[in-house]
Amino acid sequence: MIEFDDGAKRYVKGNDIISQSYLEVNQNVLAQTQDGYFERGIVKNIIKKKKTGKLGYIVEKDGKEKWYPLRFVSLTHEQAEHISTIDNNTESVVQGKRKRMSTLP
């Protein structure tokens, strides 16, 4: 049973869990927009905001870079499979498309 940042809970198979502290630079990801949908992007950096101390990714989408909290960045199954073939010591959870109801990683 996994409890997500938004409070949702879901049972997942052990092989659908990737345990990794942070995603690598140039990793293809899905970044959640303010309207709750996900768009494809590429991780360019991981930074901590000085004012809030929050950690997040700089994600490039359509040639523009934007900071996203960790919880707003996720992976598709295909993106996750690529990671697990490279490194089996990988802390993200892979699942299907989700829409956040309230409000990254």
C-alpha cells in the first residue's frame, strides 16, 4: 500500500516501485501542470529554493525551463523501465495517469 503526497492510497506490485533518491539530469519525465494534467519534459537540474527550502526539479518543456516540486514530477512505465534496466537501486512510484484533485515529485 502506497500513500501518495496528495493523500491517495493504492496497492502496487513490488516490481512497480523504483527506489531512487532523485532522478538523473536528462531523464524524461511527466511534470504536473496547475490544472492537474501531466506534460512530457526533461529534468535539467535539482535545486532547493532558498526562501522555502523546498526541493524540486528544473524541467524543460517546449524549450522553456520551470521549477516543479518533487511530488509534481513522475514517470511513465516506459520511462521507469529505462531506469530499472540501468540501475536497480532506484524512491519514485510508477503508476498510470492520475489527476490531482487539490493542489510536482
